[in-house]
Amino acid sequence: MKGSKSLYWKLSAYLFFFFFTWSASYSLFAIWLGQEVKLNGAATGIIFSVNAIFTLCMQPLYGFISDKLGLKKNILFMISILIVFTGPFYIFIYGPLLQYDVFLGAIVGGIYLGTAFLAGVGAIETYIEKVSRKYQFEYGKTRMWGSLGWATATFFAGQLFNINPNINFWIASLSAVILVAIIMSIKIEVTDYDKERADSIRLKDVGGLFLLKDFWFLMLYVIGVTCVYGVYDQQFPIYYASLFPTSAMGNQIFGYLNSFQVFIEAGMLFLAPFIVNRLGPKKSLILAGLLMSFRIIGSGIVIGPFGISSMKLIHALELPIMLIAIFKYLAANFDTRLSSVLYLVGFQFASQVGTSIFSPIAGGLYDSIGFRQTYLFMGTLALCFTIISIFTLLDSKKGAAYAQPFRKNRYREDVTNG
């Protein structure tokens, strides 16, 4: 399609700088809370839980508005403007508020981070996935640049944090300025057909998803597997840094390792579409679940920096497969007009619900029984839900009835019939 190559590179650049901004400000978030703000594991768990609550409030809203807007870029422009203020927010508002009152700071931080990054990333990803389907380029190859942006920022984050954490926050704001310039230059052709697809969406269509048992089975996988994995990953940097003679050394090496991992992840995002197309979306999700469970359990078994570093690198294999598989699973089994709602509610919203519940529990377990024992428990839980999902997730051919194509003059597909 005309202009697809130029659009591919602009959207790739957008993802690069968005994830660069997010990584610069958030990749060492748990360490910042522990070492700079001086919070314990339980308080850190509360902050992650509050972040999750505000994120899940935004995700359904983002999803419905994104699908109603279709290919218009309004939400991406709003998010880009919002994250320009990342540096001032962390330095002058968030940090001081957390030191004054943890709950007040957590609420203010949850509103900003949930809107700008934690829910915003889903709105961005689903928008670009829609554009990739329209202009016929592989989403995974575009998303690869997001991982490269994250890795680039993370490579320097540990060193800069040891000098002054505020440097990372100011770099994030500078990167966001570039992001605004990129989104202003992007032009998407919105045809009458595109407008009709978007206009045809009603709240009844969204509500119909919750009448599908297979939608609930997908959320069971998300909560039991990907959510548990996300909670495990929240305070992993703290545990990793504790295995070194000094926290500063641990921070720096974690930055290097995380950057190396994300570079591998970027390469895997290039290959993941081939793997997922070969295995199918369901088998790919099961494979991702097994890899996640192995990493969590392994983190509770291995000893020393080298062992835990090897567990960290498994993330580079699991994430690309899971990310591509979830989009293809949703496209194959459900109504594509609701792609943003499906991803933001069926995947990210469900994950945040679980995170809001599990984060404070995990934080308390870290303080009471330690990281290794908690990892063994969490990994076993994720493995059990992965095994259950073998029998509950849909094969694509069985879910074809939910993925009816939109046609002109047939605006309201009944996704509850199958």
C-alpha cells in the first residue's frame, strides 16, 4: 500500500522513543523506591498495587475510545504531550509526596503513571497493530524498535542512577519532546470504510464479550500466568542487586544485563511472527507460559549472580512470543473491530486486576519468607494455570465464529452468537 514503508519507519521511531522514555524513567523504579525514597517491600507492593488499580480504570476507557476513533491518532498525541512532563513529575511531585505520605503519593503517581505509561502503552500498541493490518506490514517488526528503545535507555540507566537518579528523569522528558514531533508528522489515511467500522461499535458489542466463556478463559490465562509473572518481575531488580557486594554495583550490572536482554528480545520480536505462525496462537501462548513458569521457579533455585542472570535472559525469549501470540489469538478468535478493547480489557485489564491483588501479597511475602521461597510459590502457581490453559484456550479454527468480518451496511455484528 502507498506510503506503508514511510509509515513503518515513523511508527517504529515512535515506539523507539516511547519505550526509551518509559525505560529511562521506570526500568529502575523499584530500586528508586527502595534506595532513594527509602520504602520497604510492603510499601513498594502497595505502590505497585495502586498503580495497577488506576491503570485498570484507564484501560477499558482507552480501549473503547481507541476503537471508536479507529485510525485517528488523538490518543497517541495526548499521551505524547503528557509524558513530556515525566521529569518534573518524578522530581518535584512524586518523590516528595511518597516521602511525606505513601498513600497520597501512590494515588497521585497511580493517576499519572497509569494514564501516561501503564495503560497508555496498550493504547499505543493496539493503534499501531491496527495500522500494521491496514498497511500490511508485520506488527512484530515494528514493535521490535520499542524493545530497542527500552534497551538503549536501560544500558545507561544503572550508571546514571548511581550518579543521580534525576538525570534519567530529565532524559525521559527530552525523549518525549522528540516523540511529540514524530506523532505530528504521521499521516494516516482514514477511508469511509474505516470510519464506518469505527462508528458501528456500540457498548452492547463490548458487553457481548463478557457473555463469551472463551473470553473468560483467556482472562484466566492472563491472571494466572502473565499477571503472576508481572508481579514477580516488579521487585526482581531489588533481589538481583542484593546478590552483589554493593547495591551500586548491582544496579549498574542489572542495567547492563537488562539492556542485553532487551536487545535479544528485539531480535526475537523479528522472529516471533514466524514462530507464532508456525505453532499457532494457542500453542504459542502455552509455550510462553511454560517459559515464564520456568524463569520464576528457576529464580528461586539458582544461586549467585550468574545463575540469576541466566534466569533474567529467559525474558527475552518469552515476551516476544507472548506479545505476538496474544494479538494473533485475539484477531483469530474475536471481532477485530474491538481489537483495542480486547487487548486492553481481555489482556491488560485482566492482568492489572490480578496485579492489584497479588502485588501487596507478594511484597509481604518478600519481607516475611524471602525472595527465593516466594518465587517457588509464584512459579508453581503460574505453571498450574498454564497447564489448565492447555484445555481452555481456543484453537483458532474453533473460534472463527467470533471473528466475523465487518461489512458495509452490517454495522452491528453479534459477537455473542457462535
